Amino acid sequence: MAHEHDVGFLESVAHQIRTLIIDTAHTAGAGHTGGSLSEVEILTALYFSFLNVDPECPDWNERDRFILSKGHASLGYYVTLALKGYFPTDNLKTFDREDSTLQAHPDMHKCKGVDYSTGSLGQGLSIGVGIALGGLKKNQQFKTVVLLGDGECQEGQVWEAAMFAGSKHIPKLIAIVDYNKVQLSNKVDENLSLEPFAIKWEAFGWNVLSADGHNIADLLSVLSRASALSARGPVVIIANTIKGKGVSFMEGKYEWHGKAPNDQEYTAAKKELGSK
Ligand SMILES: Cc1ncc(C[n+]2csc(CCOP(=O)(O)OP(=O)(O)O)c2C)c(N)n1
Ligand SMILES: [Mg+2]
């Protein structure tokens, strides 16, 4: 079930998630660290306040749906699901192993709490549109939330899904873009700029909100506005974030897109996080 927690509590959850992301990446020697660190507060606000979900009943038919369209950032997702109670945090030690339920990209058939398998960028919004439409046709009340990367928004399929949802005024559908300005090997603007981003979504028929993606109080208030607005049609939240947020030498660096810290980097990262 959704819970209203105070911001201080949620910030401590976010800090725990960030620390466990670093631990898990270091243990596995793998993972998309940068994009996992940028989504921490978004996932915290969603799973520990906004989403109506129950880890005891992961398949409950009326649960809110969540799709991590930027599936490569599974590290952050798995840590959040573990802390929420879907599976023991000890399982995180198996991340990215061949026999693990926690594959590099989320697998809905292996990992409890994962509503849809992702990893091939560009697909999540289409899936979310389909799920939201299904709920609408069955007169169900659940919300569907899709988290996209900004580099991912260069994919044509994102805009086909956006055009469809906007044109059909699909309700209870909320997209969030983790706008960290960095993709795999360069900055989004240097590669293929999304701007004017908000105007594009508006032109596709969406209500557009923006948030400081690292400020829990702001995220909660924007999510609540998004929820109200989504009664009439789809809403996108452009969440301004920093790739690698929380570890100074990872912040804003594409070099940390798909890299795990070595022993020395791990010690330095933990020192920084511990002192916060
Ligand atoms: C269709 C597809 N093309 C390429 C990739 C490889 N890939 C994985 S992550 C990534 C960059 C994504 O950047 P962004 O969406 O900005 O994610 P974030 O910054 O949040 O990590 C790419 C190109 C992929 N997973 N899927
Ligand atoms: Mg990005």
C-alpha cells in the first residue's frame, strides 16, 4: 500500500538506497552506476510514498504499475525493491550473476515486483500506454508510471507512444524523465538535443510538470499534482537530475554510465556517502 512518510524518513531511505547501489555494484564488479544514482530520489518517492503497491502481494491486480523503461539502471531499482520488502537485501549480492533473479536488465519472470521486462530502450512508454489502456477498459483504478532516460527519449518509439497517449487522452498514465543530461558516452545536448523538451510533450497532448529530481519534498508535491491532472490525460514529469548524484567523482560523468567502482573508488565513494 502507499504510505505517507515524512520527508526526513524518505531522505534516509534514499541515502540507504544510494549506499546499497555502491555496495552492490562493487560486489558484482558490474552495473550502471551513474543512471542508478540519478534515479534514487524518484524511486524513493514512488515506492515509499506514491505507488499503491504491496510487496506481500506483488501480483495484486489493482496495484499501481511501474515500468523502468531505462532498464539498464536496474541496480537502483533492485535496491529499492529489496528495501521495500519484495526480497531480502542479501539477494543483492547475486546481482548480474547468471543464476540470479537480479539480471543486468529487469526480468519480470525472475524478479518479484518487476511489472515488465525492460532493457531495450524506447519500449517502456508503449508498454505503459498499453497497460493504462487495459486498466481503463476494465474500469480499474490503478496508476501506471513509466521512468525514462533522457538519452532514451531520442528513440522514435517514445514519440509514437506519446502521440498515441496524448491523442487518446489516456488517463492515469504518468511518465517521468530522468533528465540527467548525460547518456552512454556523451552529453545528450552534444549528441541529439531534446530541447525544447517540455514544448514537444505539450505538442503531443501531454500535461507537463517539472521537478528537482533529487528533492523529495518537490517530487512528492509534483507527483501529487500529476496524479490529479492525470484524471484527464497523460502527464509527464521532467525531473532534473545529476548522473552519478551523491558521489562527487561520478557526478555528471558519462564515464560512470556503465561502470562499477574498483576497490579504491569504492572506499572513496563510501567515505563520501558515510559522511552525509
Ligand atoms: C535500443 C537500445 N539501444 C542501445 C542500448 C544501449 N544503451 C544502454 S544505456 C544507453 C544510454 C541511455 O542513456 P539515458 O537514457 O540518458 O540513461 P541514463 O542517463 O539515465 O543512464 C544505451 C545507448 C539499449 N539498451 N537499447
Ligand atoms: Mg541520461
